[in-house]
Amino acid sequence: MARRTVLFSPGDRPELCRKAPATGADTTVFDLEDAVAPARTAEARAAVGDVLADPAFDPEGVEVAVRVAADPDAAAADLDALVDRSPIRLDAVMLPKARVGTANALTDTLAARGLSVSVLALIETATGVLDAREVAAVEEVDALCFGAEDLAADLGATRTDEGMEVLYAREHVVVAARAAGVDAVDTVHTDLEDTAGLRSEAEFAATLGYDGKMVVHPSQVPVVTAAFAPDPDQVAWAKRVLSAREAVGEDRGVFEVDGEMIDAPLLTRAERILDRADE
């Protein structure tokens, strides 16, 4: 499924969790970590459990995830609170500050509780960046998500509008995801008033190869969705390429379209553009 937009909802705000799937986001994440004050963790666990166990909660076509704590023991406690309400509607678990050890610990915890769900691994520490390829190779991991804000704090870097201080890590995460054949989801844009900046950042993430972007407010969903939609001219080009491929046959390694020599990498690009257009 597409993960162009991954929307966070605070776990202690069940009314927002119930509304999140109607925002148009591809994935909605009920947050038990950063969005919840430690003193309200138990309340948030109970609230999320109520939503997930409610038979009336059936968001068709939307991936439902929960962000658990980074610490393995606390993450296990988060999941125990949800499993106690079984059956629940849960498609994925997001692991913050992911590294090899915590990714493996989470998959063990999921297996022990009989939960067969995807893992969305948040790469947002220096260790996580260096571990990204191994994290992506963990069988249950289905996406690497890049977290620039926590990474900058971990590095002691100063966040800038240009983002050069995290560019290496941002590129490294998408390379690791591609090498493992999993999705890559870009970092949040925290300024809710800066629509132009959000659009520009999302478009740049798409040029890097990201599949989508995390968002923190429903108003950001349509902006990001549009940014990750292929340009109509690109779609038309891709259709011409695939039509030409069919016409010349599989025995031709290189062929011409509109005066451009098309080889395997450009053919792959055309297929990817049309895949995105169909999402």
C-alpha cells in the first residue's frame, strides 16, 4: 500500500484518533510516545485500546499504526495494554529511535504476543543512522522513517531551513530502505503555517526517492499527497516508454522514445512513475 502521508494523532486524544482515518492520510499513527506526557501514558494506552477494540472503528483502506516507546520494556507494556483488549484493529507498530537491538527486541515482543503486524522503524539517532541498513533487513520492518528533529538533538546540530545538517542522514536512510526493498518515509515539517515550505520539502523528498512524508496535522495531508503525485508530463512520458517497450519487444535492451535513449534504469523509472500514479 502507499505511504505518501503518515499522520500522527496523540494517543490521549481518542476523539482525534477516531477522526484521523477520514483525513485522507494513507497511514494514521496513534502516538503513545512523544505526543503524550509521561503522566498520561496509562490514560493514553487505555484510550488507544478503546479505539482499536471498538467494532465500529473500521477505517477501510487506511493503515492503522501505534507508536510505542523506544525502550523495549516500555514498548512491551504499551503492547500488553492493547493486546489485553483483543481483538483489535492494528496493522503496524512504529518504533522510535530504532536501532538493530531494539528492532529485534520489538519483533520478539510482537511474536510473543501473537501480533503479526508490520514495523515502521523511525531512524532518528546517530546510532540508528549507522544501523539503518541492518534495521531495514529485519524481516518485520516494512518502512524506514527519517526523524530529523530527534536526530539533530542527538547530534547537537542546529536545525536550519535548508536542512544541510541532516542531509547525509536523510539520503542514507532512503538508500538503506531501497537496498532492503522497504518503504522510505521522510521527516515531519513542524511549522503548520508554512505550507510553501512543506510543499517544497515534500517535493525534494520525492526527488531523493522517498515514498512519502510524516505529517503532524490533517491540513498537511493534501499538500504532501499532491507533492508525491507524479507530474502529468512524467506520467505521459512513462506511458510512452512502456508502450515503446512493448512495441520493440523484450530482446531490445535499448530503444528510443522522443529522441531519448531508454535503457533499464529509465525503464524502471517509468514503471515507478506509473505505480505512483495508480496509488
